[in-house]
Amino acid sequence: MEKNQDLTKLIKLTGERAKLDAKANGTYVVYKDTSGKLVREYSNGEKEFLSVDYQPYV
């Protein structure tokens, strides 16, 4: 059980670091929210919900 908590904490920290890097570079991060929707969050805090079909690299 402790390994699962450690992994959850590491994932959370990685996401927070990605947001800091995006803010420093004036870019955005893309992630899935708790409801499973794709979200593009800009460095200014603006959020854009992407369609399910959005897959520019596939």
C-alpha cells in the first residue's frame, strides 16, 4: 500500500513541475481531469477542454 501512495505522490509532483515549467516558458500543459476530459491549461490559468478525437501526434 505504501508504494501506491508513493507513486501517487510522485505523479502529483510531476504534474506540478510541468505546470511550473509551462509558466516559465509561456506554454501549456495537457492532461486528463478527474472526469476523464482532456484539458489544455495555459500558463495564465486559462483552461481549454479538448475534444475526445483530439490526437495530433497519432
